Amino acid sequence: MKYCAEFRDPKVAAGFLGIIRSLSEKLDKNIFLMEVCGTHTMAIYRQGIRTLLPDKVGLTSGPGCPVCVTPVEFVDKAVALARMPDVIVTTFGDMMRVPGSSTSLLREKACGADVRIVYSPLDAVSIAEKNPGKRVVFLGVGFETTAPTIAASILDAGKREVNNFFVLCAHKTMPQAMSALTADPDLQIDGYLCPAHVSTIIGANAYIPLSAARRIPCVITGFEPVDILQGIAMLVRQITEKEARVDNQYSRFVRPGGNPQALDILQRVFEPCDARWRGLGVIPGSGLAIREVFARFDIEKVLNIETEVPHEPAGCRCGEILMGKIVPSDCPLFGKACTPEEPVGACMVSSEGVCSAAFKYGD
């Protein structure tokens, strides 16, 4: 299978493992590399890559799952909207089971709320067009990868004069979170495997300020086993050479300047704002807010959404897991009270969540 099998070739993978082992002998300490992409996390667990690395090279999972980092108060707002009789809530499927303070969208749907799973925010615009007597709210969750599609849906709704389409916005941007993690004195992060999907949008150059300011090596890498192992080898080489730069292993898709069309749509519709991340708290400039010119599509500007005082599930340590301070098995709920069938925390819900990956493939 051309262009896929090559990146799963055991001989090529073994070659990069040999390079990593050889380079690790030059290290004067144990190093920890963090991936900040949920798809990377799942691939690393599924392929058993942690178990293949030399003792001096450790991998840590960071806040790469967009559903996981969405704070509980956002879920509470979505639930409050779903309980309004004139509102249809639309969402990607992975938000349905994320626990709020006392319930989830799935439970509200079971109780009669009109909550619909869509495959594109443009589907939500069509639902709004067909239901003029309802407010149709799309849950805008995700990083720079999904944000352009939500921006496009707002532009489309404006063009089609669909005035009952709205967005509850919780979009986040990755470089600012990576900078905050690097500055945390309680964390040891010696290099980043940068998120590939995000990087196709924002480009490799977006990480240069982070790498330069924090003196942290960064490598953008793909998702196949050979991609990841080559990316790790490139990071370990930078560390042994005392370098801190941005390397692009995933050059077959990622360009230095990113995707200009997607970036243009993002900048037209959204502007930077402070954002709350589960576990990390409020990170300045790490969110995307709908610009004032499109305020009529911002449901929080249209309705006063009252919620209960937000609180995390008792005993859940998802926030610490997202920061890489503990691994899933350190959480007392993991694999016991919290499983994919009965998730307590967001990290066990999403297919990109680190707890879900650890449960499926072994911690």
C-alpha cells in the first residue's frame, strides 16, 4: 500500500530506534518528551512506542485532546442550552458523554432534550434553516484544526441569512498552552512532538517564538510508527547537540506558513482571547473569540446562560494527567470507577483521551 506501508515498515522503524538508542548514550540525564496531540497519544499507546525506547528517553502525554481540555463550565452551559425548549444543540459526537457538574448531554437527550450529533458545522446551519422557529446552537470545541470549519459555518450562515444559527465557542490555540507548560517549574519537558493536524493549519513557523523564547526543541511529526520514531530521534539529536529549533518531520503535509486560506478564515471570524483549560487554568491569549462584527452568531452575546456552580467529578485527576504530572494509573478511579463504558472524567470519554488510550492499550 503505497505511501502508508512505508511508514509502518519494521526495518525502517528499527533503524530509527537504533539512532535513538545511540543518541541516548550521549545524554547526561533522563529526558522527557511531550506529545500535545490526542492522535499522537493514541498512536503511541497503540504501537507500544513507550516500551521500545531506551530508559533515558521518556514520553509524556500533554493536553492534546480538545474534548479533554474543555472545562466543565462549558459542558454546563451546553446542558443549560439543551434544557431550553426553543433550542436545538448540535455537536460532534465526542462531546455527548463528557460529564458536566451533574449531568451530560447524552443524559439530557435521554430525558427529551433536542441534542443532535452532526458531522460538520455546516450541517448545523442546514438544521437551523429547516427549523426557523428554533435557535440552533453548535458547540465550537477544538484547536486550530476544527476552528476554520466553524468560522466557515458562520460565514455561510451570514451569506444564507440563517439568523437562528449560533455558536457556543470554546476554541483554543496550542502554542500558548505549550508555552505555559514549558514555564511550569513542576514539569520537566525537554522537547515537544508538535501536533500534526494543528500544524497543517498554523504552519511550522508558528512554534519558532516558543522554541526561541523557552529554548525548547520542537519537532512536528506525523502519526505512523516511523513518523513518530523519526520525530523522537530528531528531538533527541537536538537535545544532545544542545540545540533548540523547530524541525518538520511531517513536511509532506505541513508547510512553514501553514494553510493561508484556513488562516484567513480564522482571522476574519475569530480574535485571540484568554481561555480556561481543564487542569491548566486560564492561559492568556490561548482562546479564540467570535469577533464583534459576527456577534449575532455568538449565543453568549444573545442569551444569558445560567448554570450551576461548576465542579469537577470527585476523585477525578484528569487535570493533572493533561499536564503530564501523573499518568492515568496514578488516578484512583482509573480502570475501576472510571472506564470507557462508565467514564467519570473527560480523559476517559474521548477517543483521543490519554486515559482512554491507556485503558485500551496498557498504561
